[in-house]
Amino acid sequence: MAGNVSKNARREGAKAMTSRWGGTIKMKAVFENGKLRHVAYCEKSGNTARKPKDLM
């Protein structure tokens, strides 16, 4: 569960989280429109979301 893990800790993979499709959730930084955004994505299905909790 994403509980109280900070965004940076999720990015480095301190805690392995699994999505509802069974893949692991990873965080990546995307540079878009001059801004750096963090995006969660499922390795198995390729779905992306703003927060890892949205993929669980």
C-alpha cells in the first residue's frame, strides 16, 4: 500500500507496490511543457497515473 511513503522513496523503489493487473508500479519523471512531473506506471499493462494509489 502507498500509505505514508514519500514521492522520492517511491521513485527509488524502496517499497515494491503491485498494481491491480499484477505488475509492479514504478515511478518515473516526465519533462512536459517545461515542468518536471512524476508519473506512476504499471510495468505489466503499461497504464499510467498521477499517483501509484490510482493503479492499485
